[in-house]
Amino acid sequence: MNELPLYLAAFAVLIGVLVVVHELGHYLAARWCGVKVLRFSVGFGRILWKREFGRDRTEWALSAFPLGGYVKMLDEREGEVTATEADRAFNRQGVGKRSLIVAAGPLANFAMAILLYWVVFMSGSEELLPVLGTPPDGTPAAMAAIRNGKQVRLVDGQPVATWNDLRWALLHKAVDQESVELEVINQHSEIAIHRLHLAAVGEQGWEGDALERLGIRFYRPDTPPVIGKVVTSGPGAKAGLQTGDLILAIDGQPIALWMDFVAKLRESAGRSLRLDLQRADGHATVEVVPEAVFERGRSIGKIGVAVAENPDTRRELRTFVRYSFLEAGQRALTETWDKSVFSLVMMGKMLTGEVSWKNLSGPVTIADYAGQSARLGFDYYLKFMALVSISLGVLNLLPIPVLDGGHLLYHMIEVVRRRPLSERFMEMGQQIGMSILFALMAFAFFNDLTRLFNG
């Protein structure tokens, strides 16, 4: 719970920035097209704060419900408009200008994602190498004879330089392929080819960690269970654990490796454990209760300690990735396009039932991942912000009334019919759209709560 302020702050900044960027897209496009903007609001509902600025005395406001925002423009369908300002009303504009104003919000989100990726790729970041760990028995990776310590070089002939590259390549291939070819190299520089079957990813509607279902795990050296760091005020510190403690047993069961120690803690949230320790001055026994932490969609136990790592091993498993200005820009465009298409494909598969609706996430899950990425580092946080910005852009382009995509659909119909749709028809569409939107929000909240309480 001591991380709650960080998680809340990370979530607030994330939502605030993305909402402002989206609405600024609408606002700037409206101003460029000569439409008068009456209000720019971050949030919905009751206005908590407002100020008027500019020649048009546009009202800039903060409203009570923060998960969104809106730009209110002069419009004869929503209120009286004087004859002198009629030409600045939104409804008086041609279909091209109206479509540009509507599309500018999602386009601003895509532009934001490109900019964020560009900055991260140009600044550089430390990444994990795509080195594989021992897969669990019975998984596709185990059946492909993958062994601990092998590094992936190619996925179906495409180079992968980092663990994130490998993860994305496998997810992308799993959408429409049954298997992939992995080219790996071991510590003796021997190259081998493994055929990895991907059907397991979609067997349960893409629920949970796709790589874990494949048996693809990051390499874990056989590290002894020696504590290298104890977080102040964490459960471990309160129990009396110290740097340098060697964990001999948990509740009488011998512990040989750090990963076994972590696995036991993760499954013991809220339950008292007896740790037998070896210290410089002899043996010791402590009682510790792992704290329940919501992480990656489920609740796990943690005590606030870290392993005593070998610095040489840590360096060997990481690489620093940085691109030139032009390379970073090209990669940012490709990354944004690929993830936009992937998001759209996954939404389509939800509609056809190929992907479970349990994958739909709400604000609780987003806040959790925002906090985790912020804790890992600024570059991770910017990447997560870019990913959410892409999702927001894709979601708003769906042809659902109320969303920007719904308005664009109306405009397309207007072009075909050569006249606008009736106000009655659009009102009905708005009601249907609101019902769909509220149903999606309710389902996302339900999924969040299910993950929170059931793990």
C-alpha cells in the first residue's frame, strides 16, 4: 500500500495528458476551420473550476468525472446562435471541415504516441536481451525443446534485439499463424532452429499472459536465495530481515534457489511464513506476512526484498538500445501503426468470440500498469503512455454513436445521401451509443474487480 500514491499519481498524469491531447486535437482543428469553441472541459459532469480566455472568451474547465473530456462548439442544434456568428457554427460547416474536426482528436492521440516513441527511441533505454529460461513441462516451448540460456536471434527470419521485440513478434504472429520458427544461439555460439506452436495463446480467448501460456520465460540464472536489499517499512524490514541473509527454509521446507523463494512468497499473500536464515553471526528465524500486491492482473504476495545479484550476470543479460533521429522516427511510426492495427484486430476478434471479453480492461488495471511502468523508469512510463494513447485513438474511431467514429459514420452517410441525417435519427443513435458505451465501461469495471479480488 506504500506504493499507492505513486500509482495514483502515475494514473492521474496519464489520463490527464491523454485527455488534454485528444481534446486539443478537436479544439485546434475547430479553430483552424473557423468554428467558435464555447468550452474546453477536462472531465464530464459538474464543473469544479473554470476560467475564460481568448478573443472568443472560451471557457476552460475542470469537471467532476475525470475519465474523459469534451470540446463544446457553437452549434444551432444545441442553442440559439446570433446571425452575426452563424457562419462560425459547427453545423454550418461543410462535411469535410466537420469530419476534420471530429477526426482530429484520435489523430492527436496517434501523433502523441509517435512523439513519445520517438523520444524514447532517440534517448535510448536499457532493455533485457531475448534470453530464454527453462519452460514448464507440457508447454509449447518445452515441446519445442527450448533450453535455459538460449538467446533468440530471429523470429520467422525477422531480427529481434530485445525481450520486448520478442514478446511483440510472438503476439503479432499468434494473431493469424499456427507456429513460428525461432533461430536461437547458446553460450557456445551454436545456432539452432526451434518450431514453436502458437495455438495455446488463443485457446482461452487470449486471457492472461500469452508468453507464459507458451512457456516462454526470461532466463533465470541459478541464483542462491541471498537478500541483497530490504525496502524500508516493507514486510521484510518489519520482520527483521537483513541484507546478506541466506534463506535456508520456509515453514521447514528447504529453499535452494531465489526463484523458488519468490514463487512461495507470491502464492502466500496475507499468510504468515516462518523463514530459517543463515547470517554471519549464526542462524536466525523470523515470521513474515507477504503483502498482497495487485500486479499484472492478479494479486500476489511480496515482502519488499531483492536478490543479491551478480553485477556481471546482470550486465550480460541487458543491452542499451538507442537510435538516430531518423531511425527513431521511422521506428516510432512503425510501432504506432503496428500496435494500432493489432488493437483493431483484437477488438474484431472480441466481436467474433475468438478473444475473450475478459481481456477488456478498465481504470483499475490501467492504473496498476501505469504505476508499475512508472516504478520501472521514465522510459517505461512513456512507452505505456504511448500504448494507451494508441488504444484511445483506435477506440474513438470505432463506428459507435457518441464516439468520434460514430460522427464520422454519420458524415459518410451524409456524403452518400447528399443531405444530413435527421436529428431524430441521430438522437436515437446517440442513445444506442451511450448504452453500448456504458455496457463496455461496466464490463471493464467488472473485469478489473474480478482480477483484483480473484487474482
